[in-house]
Amino acid sequence: MGAPVYPLSFKPDLSEAAERWNAYHAGEIIDRPVVCLTAPRTPGANIWRRPSYRNLVFGDLHAVLDRVLETAENTYFGGEAIPAFYPSFGPDAIAAFCGAELCWNEASGDTNWSRPFVARWEEALPLRLQHDNPLWQRQLQLCRLAADRLAGKMLINSLDLHTNLDLLSAARGPERLCFDLIEQPEMIDEAMRSARAVFPQLWRAVAEAAAMEERGYYHETYSMEGAAILQCDFAYLIGPEMFDRWARPALEEEAEIVKHVYYHWDGMRAVQQHFDSVCGSNGLHTLQFQPGDGGGDPITHLELLKRMQARGKAVVFWGTHDELRAAHRELRPEQVMYTTGARSVAEAEGLLKWFVENT
């Protein structure tokens, strides 16, 4: 059953999609796997893409949301895809909300990073969400404005949640943090306590500003109760013992707050290093891994995805329609969410029909 679904004009079949999402979170299936796909409503239409970080940080927010509405209206959100606006200012924005300087470089395209600001943990702790920080205030302003402008049409995604060890890495710098983990682990225990205290404050403030509790949560996974992407990219640089001491407890705590988690696993080395820990974790329901440069794509890692499913985890599979059909013959349908695009509404609906007929 679940909470009543907040209707969206850009997603007239949201109630049906919500039923499939609820079944997916429960480890069940209705008539086919979860499939998220988008397509242009008319040939050649400019469909929904997230605005650039630069526009969100420096641009006119009303103009940004005008463009969001225009492109989302042109987009068919098929299957379990939900129209939702991504308000994040970039990967290191959480660190910036805690006092770091957000930096840009023309050679880096649209992405950004923060300048480390912790010289000595003793002098910097506790890390705090700075409520009077101008960038944080703009983030909340954007969420409130989007909640108003997009009401009844789109939801609002959670932020790019580089919290836990990723927050410490941005604040201290990844190389220096690696040394700290070895040389002063008790200080990192204290730093992590303050980082973990930031998460619930951040989560509640954004959820309130974006009216998520009343309208629903969507960030690759959907629920009226809570849903978001969690991650720990810094895990690539550490071994299982350090991951289990600092990252896993924080991620499980975040998952308990979020409710329905899509865990982004970055880099094959991180998958290999922490497979048992992540697959044995509480609350990390759906696993999506990015193999990295030269690491292939999901179709080349079907055996790994099947191992994840065997450990009780759901997995993400993205690819072409033919790749999705091939994967469907191998993966458990109640433990997978498929993501793809289509050239037309008819093509998208044809793929959804195929899944019903072949499940």
C-alpha cells in the first residue's frame, strides 16, 4: 500500500509506477522488472537533461527552471522513470556547505571541487553545516523555488551526497586523509562523528525545502517514504578494515535515515576491495557500479551482477535495448532495475511490452 501518491502531470501513470517501485523495494515483482526509460514525446524534441552546475551556482534560477519545465514537458518518462529536477551544485558542494571553497577550472568542464581547508583536525573539528553559508542559503532557496515552480509536474532529487569519508576527503584532501587514517585513527573517529552528525541535518533541511515528505522522493529510485543515492568514492583508496571501521557504519546510518538506497560504487578496485562488506551491509538495497575507464559496461560484468544478486542485493543494469533483453535472460527480475533511452514513445512502449511478455 504505502502513502498516497502525489500526482504529476508529466507522469500520468505515476500510481502504476509507484506500485512497481513498492514491489521492487519489497523484493517482489508484479508483471515485469523495474524499467526506467525516457524518450522524446515528438520527433526531434529537446528532452530533459540536468542543468549544469555552473548555471545552478551562478545563473538566474527562474530562467533555469523555465528551461527545466520546457524540456521535461517534451519528455516521455516511461516505465518507472519519474520526472525530477536535480538541484545539486556539484560533487563537493557538501564540503562547501561546511566551510570549503568551491573551485572551478575551465579545463574541467562543468564539474567542480572544493579546496581542502583542514590543516589540523584538532583546530577544525567539529565539522558543521554552516547555516549562514551563502552557498547553502542559495541551495535552500533553489529547492524552495523549485518546489513552488515544479509543483504537480516534477519531483526534486536529493543532492549529490558526498558525505561520510567523502566529506572528510574534501575537507582535508585525499592524500593527507590517507596518512591520517594510519597515523591518527582516533582523530578520524572524532572527525567521522562530526561528519555523521551533518548528514541528518542536511537531509531534513533539503527534504523540507523541496517538500519531499508530502510529494515523494526520487533519485534513481522512488518512494514516498524516502529515497536517495548514497556513495563513498574515497573507498577506492582504502582497504576492507578501514572501510568497515569508518565507511560502512556511516553508510548504514545514512541508509536508515534515507529508507530506500541506491548505492553508487565507483571503480572496479572499490568493488573488488569491498564486495563482501557492501553486499553484507544493512540498508544498501540497490547497487550500481561504475567500472571506470576501460572497465567495460554492465553487459561485460553480468557474472558480477549475478554474484551481487546472490548476496541479496538488487542491481542496476544500463545499456541498449538488445543488451537489456540479453541481461533479462540472466538476472533475477525482482532484483534488477533497468535503465535506458528510446528514440520514440512507441519504441519505449514496445520495450516495456516485451518485458511483460518475457517475464
